[in-house]
Amino acid sequence: MHAFRLNHKIRRPSQQAFSIILLLGTATTLLLNACGQSRSAPDIFALPVTYMVGKKPAALKARDMNNDGFPDILVCNSASNTVNFFEALGDGTFKQSFTMNTGREPVALETGDFNGDRIQDIAISNYGDGNLSIVLGQKDGVFKLKTNVKVGRLPIAVAAGDFNNDEKLDLAVTLRFDKLVILLGKGDGNFKLAESYKAPGTPAYMTVGDFNSDKNLDIAIAFNAVRVNFIRIFYGNGDGTLKNPVRIEGGGQSSFIAQHDVNQDGKIDLISSSTMKDVIKVFLGDARGAFTRAQDAAAEKGPEYIVAGDFTGDRIPDLVVANRRDASVSVLEGRGDGTFIFPHFNYPVGANPRAMTGADFNDDGLTDLAILLYDRQRLEILLRKFGSSSPQLES
């Protein structure tokens, strides 16, 4: 096994580790106008703090990797063949990153306790190698490469879940052109290739949940081929196999999909984004496996990653969207019925924001944002300003 050791000495990041971006005065006004702002944006976020990452950062996760109660951040860098680990200090700042080498072109990652030791592990999708790297977390701050698992050509996304109800985490992997692959976990950090399913239409991101209330995990997948105008749901049988997928119209050329109860009826809904067609789609669920045809929510240029939750303090779910071609994030204020108020609020960030996730980084009960700036090789942290607390968010 290869070992990756973390430095556990607590220290504040150096000036080289982060920089404060001041967005004040006329510059801020111009950026807001460029984003099409027509309502005064509430003062939701503090000034962003940035940290350097590797080349072409493609994905990130916010998870407590060392069991200290604070969410840390993992970033995979597709052109550097590395993963950055940012250990949280609990006040919204992070230690200087520790870098791990990966396979070729890591484009996605997932975390979970794959070997039953109650410490988070990492699964890294290596696009160029056609495999997953399974990296096990250790009590002493060491990450160890357990194994590489061959999954097939061009793996895109990876998600964890117990698909056969044996209380051991399994993995689902989408392959670039037309496949979904299930890996069943053995409970010791090893996985065996199980079933492979046809998923034509260029599968992209996916989200895992029990969408039909049968206590078996299902998989909803976004597809981003040019002429695609649907999402698909693979309903689980509970034994590690999946039923033939159900196609739901809407969500044309989608890049990302998330889940949240956006209309507050106690049932999971789905939200997808189309980066090329500049639209957000909302699918309302009935908890029996049926979803409404997609409803449009207004978007800016190049919407991709979505974080759902209460960002305006009214206890109604909102959507925060990272806009790749607009150098902004948008807050779509929810009405509580699955629709969203227009115009929405826009906040400028660095150029070409890609992956985004939400977590409480400074332990104040509010959900903050972590965003990757693809061209500038930076991780940007936007802390929420104090107000009413928000619920746990889906990321």
C-alpha cells in the first residue's frame, strides 16, 4: 500500500494559502449589473477567501474526514492527476492543502466508510485510466491506497450507497457514453464488479436516494448528449440489481442533478441543470416513484452545480446555482411550492466556477459554499453571514 501522511500541526493558512478578494464599490456594481441583477441582493455571504488547487479542478466534496466534527474539503484536479485535501480548522478556514497523487485525469470523487472502521475513505474516478482508486483513511492521519478497481472506459461520476442492503457501502459509476456500473462492497475496502446497465445519451452526474419509498436505493442520472431531453431513474431491487430505467421527459442536455424537498411536502424532488441550454429543471416527486414533467426555473449563463436549502432565512428551500459562463452564483428564492421567484439574486465570484458544495464550515449553524474556479486553479469559500439557521443541505 502507498501511504499519504497528513500534517496535524494546527496552524493558520499562510498568505500564500489564501487571499481575500475584495468586491467593493463600482466594480461590484458593474459585476452585478452584468449578471442581470434587478433586485437588491440580500447580504447573504461574507467576502470570499480563496485557496490554490491543482490544474483543471473538476470536482469537490465537503466531508469530515478525520472525525473532529468539522467538514474538510477534497478537490480532484483533472490535469494535475492529484487530489487536494484541505483540513478544516472549524472557523471557516483550512490548513494548507495536502496533495495526493491519483491515476490519470481524476474527474470525480466520493467518500464513505468502505471498510467499517468508522473513518471516511475516498473513491476517485480516474477518467484516463478507466478505474477507481480506493483510498482508505487512517486514525493517525494517513491515507493509504487500497486498490484500483477497473470499471470500464471513461468513468465520469461515482456515488456511494448500500444497493444490496447488506450494510456495506457499494459504488455506482457512470461511463462516458452509455453505461452505468455497480460495484458491490465487501466491507473491507475491496469491491467486486457486479452489474452493468445500458444508459445511452451520455450519462453525467447522478444522485442516489429512495425515490419510491420501498426502502431500496435508486439512482437518478442526468444525460448531456446534445439532443437529449430527459433524465432516467434506475429503481433498485434491494439485492444490488436495478430495474429497467424509467425515462422522465425534460432536463435537456443536463450536466448536474440534485435532490431536495423543494415544495415541502415531505417527498424527494429532483433538480437538474443544463449548462449549454441555460436552464434549471425541477421534477416534483410523489414518493411512489413518479415525477412531474420538468418545470423551468430561470437561470443565468452556464448553470451547473446546484445546492438546495434555506439561504434567505424564511425556512423555505432556495436553490444556489454556480454559473460557469457568468462568473457568478445565483440564489433562486423559493416560494415553497416548487417554484422560484424571478428575478433571482446574483453574487459575483471568480471566472468559470465549476463544482460547488454546501456545508457549515465555521460551526455557526449556517450553510456556507465551497466553489472551484476552473481556469484560476482556486477553491473559493463563501461563508454565510449570521442570520437564521439553515437546514442540512444536499450536496
